[in-house]
Amino acid sequence: MIKRVILGIIACLTISSSTFADEGMWLPTLIKERIKEMRKMGFKLKAEDIYSSEKASLKDAVVQFGGGCTGEFVSEQGLLLTNHHCGYGSIQKLSSVEHDYLTYGYWAQSMAEELPVPGLTVSLLVSMEDVTERLAAGEKREDIIASATKGEGYRASIESIYYGNQHILYVYQTFRDVRLVGAPPSSIGKFGGDTDNWIWPRHTGDFSIFRVYADSNNQPADYSKENVPYRPKRHFKISTDGIKEGDFTMIYGFPGNTQEYVISDAVEYVANVSNPMKIALRTQRLETISAAQAKDPAVRIAYAAKHAGIANGWKKWQGESLGLERLGTVEKKKQYEAAFAEWAADKPQYASLLDSMRAAYATTTEGYFVRELFNETIGAIEAYSYARAAQSAIDRNAGDYFTLPKDYNIDIDRTIARQMIAEFMKRMPTKYIPEALRSGIKGSGSIDAYVDSLFNGTKILRQGPTALESLAGDPMLEFAKIFAPIVSHNSRYLYRNLSNVPSIEKWYRTYMQALREWDGNRAFYPDANFTLRVAYGTICGYENADGEYHTPLTTLDGIIAKDNPQIYDYDIPQELRDIYKNKEYGRWAIEKDGRTTVPVCFLASNHTSGGNSGSPVINGRGELVGINFDRTWRSTMSDIEFDPTICRNISVDIRYVLFVVDCIGGAEYLLKEVGVK
Ligand code: ARG
Ligand code: GLU
């Protein structure tokens, strides 16, 4: 195998002969294979404490929150922690001008004040099982799934790992009555906003609190006043002892999408084609939105979440491309592939494998690019999505009216439509440009005039309900129809990433087998796929730039240093200023470098990805010490190559969470419930 060379070794990294201890997202059922190393690093529990099919284990305390986040139980009454940015949509839904919980926060003072969130669900993993052999023996997927979904609220799916070499059956139980218990004001929960997003040093109190309710038999049920708090089989004990550099940490959650084993062709696509395209298009959209926000405070609020969502990927991809370049990932992969090819040359089953993979990329990449470009251009026009929603309501005969979502700004969307249609025309390979679009633009004289004809002519962008009946021939609905061929073309590329597209993935199945034979010492962990994983590492700083070491713990003093009422992202609540002034930290006070302060966020070397937001950060005794919410900007290439010297995940310290609950929320009863009082 190719030995990786690292130049600077930082004290908190553990290095074993075969792999770096901090890399990897492991299957909970196979964690026994890692447990020796974990124990060497400071973990005190056993493999079956992490996952057991017989008894309650930590896995019963971890949930998938909403669609794409993680959450964890912290009391025997179903109290749940996740990130503020994961609860954001729910908090927004419950907010109104009179009750602006996003801005001011919300603290239920009793269970009766907890607010049901319509549509919010959390899912618990009931069991997982390797069904590769059952499938090979001829059992049908549908039958395996049907026989696994016996319990109340159960759903099951079979997910493949290692590009289809193994198949795992996951059984989940989904709870439908989830209520908001507490949320800090955004000036704490989103402190630093997009400016600090992906950045260290960080000072975001990125947490929110929910509770799961069940029927009288502890089973999932629709919302009802009769429901009672769910009693989880297991919940996390909170540790207020704190963390220090070098301490063991484990992350237990649902990371979404990594591609660690791809060949150089895939990395070149991400770094040189996909990311630059997406970044350039989003730069334009962000400039348009920011300019409108700067002019009107109401627009700033209405477009805050949209701006944050667009900026999140935009910033991440820039970090990722830079990281891949800095690591020389493409070049390294090419060398690895050359060495592999040499080994494979006299093995008939593998000799032409890389050629086949390259050929598959050559024929598949364009189709995937079309999908990505379409999503980032036409798909970015809000009116296009509304037109599709209205059309689908008409087609399904569902309801009588289309209602424009609140917070829509037609001027922003019109500008974005002009920009994005122009980019679509410029960047899309000619054969994918619909003739109707071309002639529409030609007929109007220019792209801008064409866009105006759509925006001025449509009925769906008016406030208030629009009768679906009146939409026959509506220009925006007609515009949306133009792209039907591209949308159906795209449906062939609906995979997590380019390497998962079937025409390519089939070769990876063999490649993974070959790599295991050839590079036997490498520790292979399956790519993330939104299923439950364990990552472990240590509390650890890193060298951010030559001679510039970033220590792993931030404090309230850093918040005060950033505080500025003139800057929206850094304008903290007055209570926090007062608490700082009077040093009223109570038992949350710590001594750091001779100062009395409060801990806020910390860094660790766990391998995480999008979807790990809200994941519990666990110490060596299996206790909760923080909630994961981000990675550093320079870590973001870890979805393709993990660099143990600089890849760090960012968590909010549980002591800061409790400090905010206690001193800002005044919700002492919650502290009692989680056993810290
Ligand atoms: N970067 C984090 C993640 O990928 C946090 C995103 C939410 N925060 C924000 N300022 N946009 O999801
Ligand atoms: N904030 C991300 C999330 O929502 C986690 C950051 C990352 O990509 O690691 O899952």
C-alpha cells in the first residue's frame, strides 16, 4: 500500500500502523472490530454498549431528526437535543409577528406549553441486519422489507454499502408527535450567521430542544392532547465535567454523503467541473439576494433562511476544492491507480477494470452535469418550483387553489430568473437546450424580455389563493413544461453522487473487491449514506496556517469580543451582555488561561459530514459532552479525502447549552429533568 506521509504530527492525534484512528464512519454493528483501538484512545465502554440487538444500548438514544439531521434523547421522558439550524424550520413555522420565537427564542415553562410541530418526525433505528446472503439466496427485497415492518410506525429499507457489495436492512420506527420545548434567540443559536459558518474560532449556541410524544402504549401516534412523553429505552447522561485537548470523543449520527474510494476522474469532476459551476452560479444568486436584503429589513428576514441555505453549500464547495488542491488528491489518486494497474495487469478479472471505469465516466459525466446545472439554474428559480407545484396539484386533482408561499419576493426571483436562464443558455450543452426555450427567448427579443413576459403574465405569483381552474395556459406553467424532457433525463441521475450512478457504480463493485485484495492493510469503512454511523477521535486543535495553531475551546469572552450591535450576525441579546458584565456565570464558570469564563464550542478530530448536525458528542464514559454542528472550512474535502492533520468537527459544548437554558431561558426544570440539578 501507499504509505501516507504526514509532515506535522500534532500531539492529540493517534496514529496506528494501518490507518489514522480519526478517519472513518463505522457501522455500529461492526464496531467490535474497532473497539480495541477506541479503548486505547480512552473509551471505557464495550461494543455492545454502542449497539446491541438484545438490550438497550446507546443507539436507542440517537434519532434521525426531520429529514437530514441527528438528535439525541437526554431524559427518560423523551427530551431531545438537536441543532438550532436543524430546528430552524420548525421554529419558523411556529413563529408569527406576535410570537417571534426565531428572534427571541422560546422556553416552555411546563409540558403544557410545549408546541406541537405539524409534520415534524423523528426516526429511531430499531435494528439493522446484513441481508447480503439472503438476497443472494434469492429472497426478494420487497419480502424482506414487508416482513421487517411489523411494528407500529415501522418502516424499513435495504441500503447497499461498498457500491453494492453488501446490503443492510434498516428498520426504523417513526414518531409523529414532536413538540418544541426550547430554542435560544437566533442571536445565540445562529450567532456568527453565515460569516462564521464553516469557520473556527466559532461561538454559535447551535442547539434547540424538542420532546417526542407517544400514545399510552409508548407507540408512535398522530398529535393528540392525550399523548404522553415517549419513554426511550436509553437516553444520554450529561457530563458537566467538561473536555480538554486529547480527550476521547465519539460521534453517533447519520452522515449523508461521502465518496472516499472514487478514482481520480470523479475527483476531477468535483473539483474542476461541478464545484466551480455551482459556486459561480450561487455567487450571482447570493449577490442578488444580499443586495435586496441590504435595502429592506423585511426582505432580510424573509430571505434569511434561503440565503443561509444557498451560502452553506457555496462556502463548503470552495473549501472542498481548495482542500482537494492542497492535498493533491487527483495526483495522489492517479499514482494509487497506476500502482493498482500494475498489480492488476496479470489478473484477468481486474486487468481492464480501470479502463472500464474511465470509459464509464467519459460517457456518464455529461448527463450528471446536466442534472446539476439544471438544478442550480432553472431549479433555482422559485417561480419554476411554484409552477411545478401548481401543475402537480392540477394533474392530481388535489385542491382548488394554489397559494403563493409567504416570504416570496418577486423582484429577487425575477432578477435570479434572468441571470439563471442566461447561465443555462451559456453553459448547457446545445443538445439539451429545449427548442421551446430558444424560440421563446427569440420571440421576446431578449432573455430579460422573455422573463418579464413570464413574470408579468402569470397568475401564480399574486398574493392570495389562485384558482387552479384559471391556470390553463398560464405562461409560468407553460415555461415549466418546457423542461419536462430534462427533468425526466435527470431522473436517471438521481443518486447521491456521480459515482453512484448505476453505469459507473457497477464497476466500483469490482474495484472495491480488488482494493481489498491489493491494499489489504487499508481499513475500509463504507461511504456515508444517511445511515447510523460511529466516528471517534479526540478533542484536538490544528495548525490553520503556518505557525498559527487553533486551540480547541472557545469561550464567552470570544462572543463578547465579536459582539457588535451594528452587525446583525454579531448582535447578542442584552441579557448576555449583562451576565458577562456582572460575571453571573453560576456553576457554569470555568477557569481558562487565568480568566473566569464560560465554555462555548470545541473542536475534535471526528470524521463527520452533512447529516451529522445535531449528533451527540460522547466522552469515554459514554456521556454527552456536546452537540456536533459543523466542520472547519479547511476540512470539507474530508467527504473525499480525510486529512487527520487538519480535519476537525465543530461542536457546541453541553455546558454552554445548559448555561443558556439556565441563565437566558430560565428553564430550570429542564436542568432538573436532565439530571444536572
Ligand atoms: N455548516 C453547517 C452545516 O453544514 C451549518 C449550516 C447552518 N448555518 C448557517 N449559518 N448557514 O449544515
Ligand atoms: N452542518 C452540517 C449538517 O447540517 C454538518 C457539517 C458538516 O458537513 O460536517 O449536517
